[in-house]
Amino acid sequence: MENLIFENRNLFFVILLILTIWDLIWRTTAMWKAANKKQLAWFICLAVFNTVGILPIIYLIINKKEKL
């Protein structure tokens, strides 16, 4: 029984690490583009809300057609 709990704990940390890296990649990309376009409201929302990459992906989809 203790091995099962330990294995689940390791799986939890692996999943948490993957989600953290996923969010970091999307968040920094979106924040970089928002900062370059001087979109302060988007930059603040991206910095404050932790949505596991969902909000940054939405931002990048909405603003993908605009050139810098």
C-alpha cells in the first residue's frame, strides 16, 4: 500500500512539473508579445491569472494576424 501512495506522489509531481513548464512557455511568449505591442491590460492579466496556458493561448490566437 505504501508503494502505491509513493508512486502516485511521484506521478503527481511529474504532472505538476509538466504543467508548470507548459504554462511557463505559453505565458512568457504571450507576455512578450503583449509587452511589444504595449497592451498593458493583456500583460497584467497574463501575469496575474494562472490558467495553465489557456489564457496565453487565447491571447496568441486572437493576436496572431497582427504584425509587429
